[in-house]
Amino acid sequence: MTIKEVSEKYQIPEATLRYYENEGILLPVNRKNGRRDYTEENLKNIEFVQCMRNAGMSIERLKRYISLTTGKNTERERKEILEEQRREIRTKMKLLEESLERLNYKIHNYEKLLTK
């Protein structure tokens, strides 16, 4: 796949894909006639990166995680990074649930006022 096709498929700007590759967040992409030629492995890497970014993982943490994928005996550290991210997500989810409850309460009160 070309960078344009990947950009359209995942709705990620081409510049972001280049940035991720330059920063080592995406594994190197082979070139064909000087143009990036994304493989299935590259696409899986992009899907993982996109998932982690959607989960709020910072660029720095993501870079650290990806750098560990090429090392030996790094499973424990990679697992710790993912567990830390999971803890952060759970904390955010709790805060969002509390916010949602407050919104629901306020909306309910407005509905009662408006139906009088």
C-alpha cells in the first residue's frame, strides 16, 4: 500500500505517518522505487499505534514501548508499560463516569423545570 492509501484507510495524515516513522514509533517501511510500500506487518503496527494513541498513550511512552519490541527479554518492561496505560485509562474512565452522572443529574433537573 502507498502512504496515501494508508492515510485514507486509517484517517491519519501522511505527515503523521512520516513523523511516526522518523521518531521510531512505526517500524521502518520498505521503499519501492523510492516510495513507501506498506506491508501487512506495517499495517498491524499502525493499528497498534493508533489504538495506543486513542487510549491516550503519550508519544514518549509509545516510543519506549516500540523500542523495546526489537530487544530481547523485554516482555516484562513492555507489560509494565501497558499496565501503566491501563491504570491511567481506568482512572480517566472513572472521572468520565462521574462527569456523566453529574450531566445526567443536571439534564434531569432541566427536564423537570421545562415540563412544568
